[in-house]
Amino acid sequence: MVGSLQPGLGGAVIAHDVSREALESRVNEDPFVAENIVTAELLEIEPKKADERLSFLLG
């Protein structure tokens, strides 16, 4: 899932079932990141509750 942070604070990507290394590689290939226009920060979360439709995220 990808979307904008409000109000105009950048963007966010929620990734599932991908290694951190693979995600870092993909993010670093983004043209805006590669050209140092933006910086990326990866934050890991440990979900505890989710809507039934997102229960697969709970591990």
C-alpha cells in the first residue's frame, strides 16, 4: 500500500512479506531517492490488532 502523509509531509509505503534487504534495495532504486531529492526512512512495526480483512498482517 502506498499513500501520502498529510498535510504534505511526504509519502508512506506499507510492505508485507518482503525482506528488509529487498525493501531497502527497492526503495534505493526509486529515482527521487537515487538522485537525493528525498530521503527514505524505513520503520518496522509489530502489528497487534487489525481489521479481519487485514488479519494476514498479524503473522
